[in-house]
Amino acid sequence: MSKKSSAGISAYGTQLVNPAGRSNHPVRSRYMAAALAILLGVVGANHFYLRNVVRGILMVLVTAVCIVLDVFAVFSFKFILIPVILSVLTGLSYLITSDKKFSKRNHIRIV
């Protein structure tokens, strides 16, 4: 019989801890997610950080489509502003929400 240790298991840079019924959700920082959203949100870095891969890929695709529309100048609107505004608003919403609501929405544990 082997006894399980209560130390965390490191998997892909994520610390997973499950002593005494605690959640196995990854530990993430709300402030790091907000910084990534504001600085690198147009490429979906905040979504990849929070393990929302589908949202991250969608953000990359939206940015690519907006760049293509800007390059070919279909209209006189600057389409690249759309993902920039979305990412800044996402970062600000991360900063405004409470830790409890943020962790519940993103299925993570706060540091």
C-alpha cells in the first residue's frame, strides 16, 4: 500500500493540488490574465493562459480576418480596432470582477 503525498502534482506548468477534497482546477492569477488580455489579447494569450483554447483560437481567427479586411481595404473602417477593443474590455472586466466570480466563470483557483 502506498500512501499518496499531499504535495502538488506539476502538469504542464500548472500546479494541481487535491488534499482533502480541494478542487483540481489549475491555479491562475486574475491580474496576470488581465495583463495578458490588455497587452496580448489580440492573439488570445489570456484565453490560452486560462486554458480556454477554443476562445483563444477564435480570437486569433477574428484578428486574422480583421487584418485581411484592413489589408484589402474593403471598407474605410479600421477593422483591427475590433480585436483591440475586445481585448482591452476583457482585461478590464477581469480587473473589475471579484475573485470568486472570476474563478467560477473560468473554472480556476485564484493564487
